[in-house]
Amino acid sequence: METTQVMINGAPGNVAGMLIRHVARDPRFVLLPHSLTGPEIQATVHREGDTAIQLIAPGERRDALAAIRRRHGDFISVDFTHPSAVNANAEFYCAQGLPFVMGTTGGDRRRLTATVESSSTAAVIAPNMARQIVGFQAMMAFGAENFPGLFQGYRLRIRESHQQGKADTSGTAKAMVGYFSAMGVDFDAEEIEMVRDPEVQRRELGVPEAFLGGHAWHTYRLESPDGTVRFEFVHNVNGREVYAEGVLAAVVFLRRQLAAGARGRVFSMMDVLKG
């Protein structure tokens, strides 16, 4: 069986650690024992179970990458780092001709897309890697395209709850604003309610104690102008395991696209679902 070499960037972060464990035990992949990390990380090695990962600081990445390529050859990078690093990381990958899967949210998304499209490589970029939620978004996109003005005049409330360490507003929630807007709802992404307080999550929302450190609870509530009709869409994710399945599917998809000659292309998780 042909295998794909993968480097997970963002260790010692929680999502990166979870992905390292998944890739290490999946026979379709070979995990490279290296990870690009942030300037605030002092450690040089991160351990996930029996797997030791060499952490590469920003100032060392160019030389380290050259050595990794000499030793291992071609590979795909998976980026779950920090919102503040999105554009700089993408520019580094593209300058080095590195294909990548990016689940990190934040940054300048137009600039991110333009960076890949002007490069010699390709990437899968998505604010949410959970395939089932992406499928739900696809249904919403269908509604936005085919039923413009469906919810004209309706009031919308969006509340998203994530672990305390998530620095930015959910990219999935922002995407949903676009679909609802196309269906006639007057709502701005700045109105999204971000919940990051564990006490509020536990007491008011009912997030299980075990998942306060890793969850994604979203509620979209629509109400008619006269208050007689209400629609509510909810997707609650506890833990991070659901994202691993989507990330690994994206890696397999990207490898196929690269083999077919894709360059200067940005793919979405909807592309992965259809592919």
C-alpha cells in the first residue's frame, strides 16, 4: 500500500497532538517526527505517547526543512497552529513549494487564498474539518443559492462556545452568517456571541465537564418578525476526534490532486467531500 508522509505543525497544541496520534497509528501515512511551532514555545521536543516530535522554532524552519527534505523526500504539511501565524505560515509553505492542509482559523483569508493561487503548490484550506458539519454547510449553501430572501425580516442569534484557549471567532459561524445573509437575514459577523468562560459553559450551556477543554457548540436561532415562528439549528461537538477523520481525508485528497498535476489551487472541505 502506498503511504503518504505527513508533518503535523502546531505541536504541542492539543489539536496537533491529537492528529499526531492518529497519523502515527494509521497505515496510510508515515508521520515525520518534526513540527513547526511558535516563538513562545521553549521546549525542543514534544512527546505524544511513545512518539517524540522535534519542535522547530520560526527562526530555524528554513534550514530544518532543507534537512527534512534531504532525509525524507516529499511530504504534506498539516497546519493547526495559531490564528496570528496563518498568513506567515502559508507564505512559508508556498515559498518552499510545500503542499499543505490548513485547519487554522483567522488571518487574512483573501490574502491566504491569493498566496496559494500564485504559488507552485496546492492546499486544502477549511475553517472546519469535520465532514458532517461541512455537509451541513453545503446544505445551507444550497439554500442560500436557491432560496434567496427565504428568511427576510427574521432575527438571527448565533452563539458559539469553544474552549477557553480559542483566540478567535469560529470560522464555521462566520461562514454561516454568509448563508443566512443570502437568505435575507440582516446580521453581521461582529454580532456572533463568543462563549469562552468555562463556568458559563458548564452552568448555562451544559457542556460536560470532561470537554470544557475541547468542544465546539454552535446554535443558530431564527425568529420571525412577529415572534410566532422560530427555527433553530444546533451542532455540538465534544472533543476533537471528529476533526481527525476529516483532516486525514483531506490529506489523501490533496495527494491525489497533486498527482494529477494540481498547482496554484485552493481546495475546500466541500471539494474533499465530493472527491
